[in-house]
Amino acid sequence: MPFIKEKNIKYNMSCLLTSGIAKGCRDNSGGIKKVLLANKSSLWNVTPTAESNVQNGTIGYEQVLTLIFSKNEASKRNQIKLLGQAEIVAIVQDFNNKYFLLGEYNGLEVTGGKSDSGTNLNDLNGWSITIGGMEPNPAREISEGIIAGLTILQATDLATSAIDTDTATLALTEGEGDGVAIFVKEATYTEILPTNGTEYTSSLVFETGDQLITSGWYCVYSGVYSAPLVITALTTATKYYVRAFEYAGTGIDRIYCMSKNGANPISFQTI
């Protein structure tokens, strides 16, 4: 689903009153500057509404985002329809150039919305939708590098050559990230994705690099791609699958591009 970027955005969220927070100087700006929306695989004000249950000893934080899209246009109608069918994560940039992540754990859903033609000259002619969800923690501030991870182009055109009984050479066209992580799996394909905030140790010797959980997907390369890679220690007459993930950021701020894109993933068989 494409990202939707709108500057005409209102963000509704109740104030959370608590002690130990300094009032601060008058150097802040209110309002939201930009919102990025994406399917949850793959931003808000930092004072969400807290809901607690004393009997159960639980607490949750409601995160609510109201988006205003000017003009009744077919293209916006179609985008809003997609939002209504998706589980969403949202990143909000405020006018203090801080970024916040909404729906990190449970995702967000469209909870309401309407189209309005307006009756007076200055009335809204467009769409208003509300997106919300309940999270175990208040929305956390994230680095700008994560934004790059959400908008980079995926690696593509994976291709193998010089396939032998126990080796194969892999080439690809790199995307626009800081680097690319490549994983190889033997025998059968399963849809397992890398974990954001995790750096995987790689090795071109199959089954010696880090594994995605216990899925059989082993990391054979992680870094800036510059030349074809020779993967070794393969088994004769065996089918293998290869998938590449562009990434941005380092450490806990690393985020992977999870999309499939033109010959990614691919498969090959040893001799």
C-alpha cells in the first residue's frame, strides 16, 4: 500500500496529567507536520489516553489519529478504502521535528470517517477519517532513520549463475537502503521476515550465519552490495530459495524493507 502524506492533519489526543514532568520553555510548536501510513508487517502526540482496570491490574494506552483530506477525489477515496481494509502502523512528525510511532504492537484500524461536500464557502470539501488502537505503552519517539527504512526501494533482479554441486553465485540490483541482508533457505519456501531492530551476522558458508528464528532461513550476506556473491557448503541436487531485504539504520533503529519486488525472492537448484 502506498504511503499517504498530508499536511492538513489534526491529531486528537487527551492530555495525561502526571507529576515529575517539567513545564519547559516556550520553544515548542503544536500540530502535526507529516504522517506516514503503512501496512503493519513492516506518529503521534506523546500524551495518549490511558485506560486502566484496577481489579485486573492492567493498563492500556489508546492512540487516536484524525486525518483530514481536502477535496473529494476518486484517488483519495481509493486510498481511504485501502486504509479501511488494513492493519496500520503510523509515523507522525510534529513541528518540533520529532517522530513518533503509533500502533507498534497491536496495529491501528480505521474506526470512523466521512465524506463532506460542505455547505458554506469555507467548509471542508473532502474526507475525515479516524484511526485508532490500544497499545501496552505510550507511543515512543523514533529516529529519522526509521523513516528512510519505510520509504526505500527494495533490492530486485536477484539471479544465480555458476551453479555447481555445492556452490552458487548470486547477483542482484541493490535498492536505496544503507545495505541489504540476504537470506537463503533449503528445500521449501516459508514466509518469515527479519525483525526490525536486529542486525544479523552473515556468512557465505550456508547454515553458519544467523538464522531467522528457527525457520531455516540463514543470513548469507549483510552490508553494501558491490559484486556477485559465492555461496558455499550447499547440498547437491537440492532446491534453495533466496530473498533479499534492504535496510536502513543500525542497532535498535534498524528497519527492513519487507516488500517483494521483481525477482525477489527467487529459487535455484544445485547440480
